Amino acid sequence: MQLVSLRHLHAFTAVADAGGIRRSSESLYRASSAVARSVAALEASLDSLLFERKGRGMLLTAAGEVVRLRADRIEAELRAVRDDAVRLRDRALAGAGSSAGGARTAGAKVGGIEALLNERRLQAASLLAEVHHMPSVAQAMGSSQSAVSQAIARLEDMLGQPLFLRTAHGMLPTDAGRRWIGHFERVLAELRHIPEDIAALAGVVQGTVTIGALPLARSQLLPMAIAAVLRKHPRLTVRSLESPYDELIAGLLSGRIDAVVGALRSSAGDAFVSLPLLADQAALVARAGHPLAALPRLALADLAGYPWALSRAGTPLRESLVQFFERQGVAPPAPAVETGDLALLRGLLLESDMLTVLSAHQLHHEVRTGQLVVLPFAMPGLERNIGVTTRRGAHLSPGAGALLAEIERASASFS
């Protein structure tokens, strides 16, 4: 998808601030005709009028208002990068002293955000931080390796700091590069949402929503919500990512992911907002016909001698299970198999007398069809909240908002 031009968007913002082309040209240091061409090109790319041309000036249309909201957020992200680069430069200059050589080493040329108004450069930096391999970035962008290299070099020259280090493991971001690329990724996310915002003004919800899907949401909650939202908005596309929690949260912070759905964690931090939707109780699960399934009620002693298949050590569920057994005064079970793969776990349970502790939501279909059973064994303390986590201050796309509304509706059917 072709992204909105950052340079055209910057000209649009200046015109909106000044109320006219001629007055904005002074702040932009560009000819009025060049500013007018930028605004016209932006309107053409979005197929929408952003200004009403009046005798008293240029007033934003409804489409212009939604574009302005994203444009302000973009400029705030880019200003944060510029300000951080200035701080690093000033710190380096103070350390280097006043010598000309020290000033050059410190990288003294950090300009305004105009230097960052190139979405292709930001894309190149974002992709390189993800794959660490310049030829792969060039291929993904349909560009040459030299063009990608020049884009990164231009950003580094503008900011006065290296963004990447060449290592045996590929091109890895520096500390400053990692911070700034997070801002770049949020800028790119805002750019992607602009056409979706404008389409929503005409009642059309379209674009791509990217959801981080944690295990507790994958079997029932997300399928119900995704099916419902696509029935209402067939032009919407949903991408589900099933990475580990830390990777999903990192993607949420950068704007590459719109929301994470699943078991909520208290460790998420202040950068995120979590909305609990329903309570989940972990249960002891085995195959139908398991010897323990015939007993009306189980005690700890009944579990002895059976093999276990459990989630990996360190996961929230595994830690809760360890604490449960320790509260009972017995050693936690040593698993024969450790896995986070639901398909593998399902197969192991069906083919053996293994036991597991898992949310009944995750094995809903197998329990409903009678392949697996929840054993009569109380496990207090293994309750968890399932909900949605979003980035604090994020302005969700219309598609993401529609999907989260369906997730809330679907969760109500479980209570």
C-alpha cells in the first residue's frame, strides 16, 4: 500500500495552522505554488477535499479534520526524535569540549523535523531493525541495496548519531536507533490509518487490523469476534499474530499491532491500557475414558503416577500451577512434555493418559464433542482475567475499533 507523503502532510498542517496557502509558505520557506501543489497532491492521493476554499481563507472539511488529527500525532512523534537527537548532540558537545574536532565528532547538525519527512527512509529503518539484513530490506521495499544504505545514511547524518551497528548478527540498532525507530514505526502506523479514517466518514470500514492473539483468546473469543466483524465489514482484513507475549507487547508499543487479546498481565506497564472482559478458570483436563474421569471427585493423591504435559517454565500459568501445589504442601509435577503448542498438547492428551492444566476455553471444542473432559478437581488460585490491551494514547483505526467492539460483545456471551 502506498503511504501518504509526509512532506505533503507537513505542508497540509502548515496551511491548516495558517488558514491559507500564502501565509503558510512563509513558515515553510517554500513558494506558495509549491505549497499549493503539495496540498493538491495530498487531496488527490486521498481522493478527498481537505479544505473548503473561502474568501476568508481555507477551512478544514470533515476529511481534513481527521487527517489533521493524525498529522498532529505524527509531528509529535517526529519532534520527540528531533528533541532527543538534540539532547544527545548537546551532551556529546559538552563532553567533547569546544574544539572543532570534538564538535564534528559529536555530530552538530540536527535540524527541524523537516529532515525526517520521508516515509521511505522511515520504512527502511523500521524494516532493517526487524530483519537486520540490508538486502532483505531492499527486496521487501522493491529498491536497491545502495538506495536503502543511502536512506539509512541520510537519517544518521540528519540526526547526528548512528542508527545501526554492523555486527556478526547483522545490522543491529544502537540504543538511540532503537528509541527513534519506535517513533518511526508509530508514524508509519498513523500514515496507514489516514485513508481508513477518511473511508469511515462515508460509512466504509476497511483496511487491515493486526491483533496479537494470546492462547486464551484463540479458540473461542477471537474467532467469534472476527467472524462477526467481517460479516458487518467485508472490506476489512484481520491479521492475527501468535508470537510470545513480550514480542506482541513490543509490537503494540511500536504501533505495528493494534491490540493484544488474551490473559492480562500486571507486568504490562504504564504505557498500556488493559480492559478485563471475562474471568477464566484453569482446569485439570484429560482424555475421555481416562481412569480418573470415572471418579466423582479427585484428591491430590489420585494424581500420583500420571504423566503431565504442561506449558513451559516461566509462563504465568505454569508459575500459578507451581504455587498451587506448593500451597498444598507437595512438590509440583515434573512434566514429561513442555509445550506451548495447542495442537501438540491436544494430540498428546488424546493418545495417552497424560494430564494437563489449561483453560477450558482453549479446549472448548474438544470438551464439547466429548473427546476431552474437565476432571472434578478444584484448583483455587488459578483464575485469570481475559481482556484487551492497547497502547495508552493510541488513536485506533475504525477497523480496530469495530473489532474490539465485537470482542467485547462476544465476551459477554461467556458470562
